[in-house]
Amino acid sequence: MTPNTSASRLSKFSKTLVSFVLAGGLLALQTASASAISSSVKMACMGDYFSYCSMHSVGSQALRACMSDNGHRLSKRCVNALIGAGEVSQTEVSRRAASAR
């Protein structure tokens, strides 16, 4: 192998590596913006999602509306996670609970 061949292969490898790193970064950004739901909310609300709203994609406005519409049915664990993530306020949860009585 000549020095030029090694340098050429190293250059191609470097360009490929940079391409993969950039593509991975872009994918991560797209994933983060497409689904701004925290992993703790996903875990806490998984059962509620499958029970009431699985026809909607995670992170969509339609899912948020569905979860809101089914708020009175959601598990306490899910509601607490949604409050913690800022998806709903404690004031709103308390107001809805009072109006349901």
C-alpha cells in the first residue's frame, strides 16, 4: 500500500464518519422535536394511552386533545406525570375534579 492510498482511504473513512455523525444528529433533532413528550410521561401514561388514545400518534396535538378529553379516566400516576411535565396544571386538575363531583 502506498502512502497516498492510505491517506485516500483515511480521508474517505473520515468523510463517511462525519456523514454518519451529522445524519445521527439530525435524526436526534427531528425525533426530539417530533415527540416532545418526556420518557417519564410515556412510562406513566402508557396504559392510559393504549386504553383511550392509541389511534393518535405520540406527541401529536390530537393525542393531547384525546388525553384531555379522557382526563377524568386517566390514572393518578399518569396525571401526576403530566403535571410534572407541565402538560397540565395542578389548578386545572383540581378544577376538573371539583366540577366532576
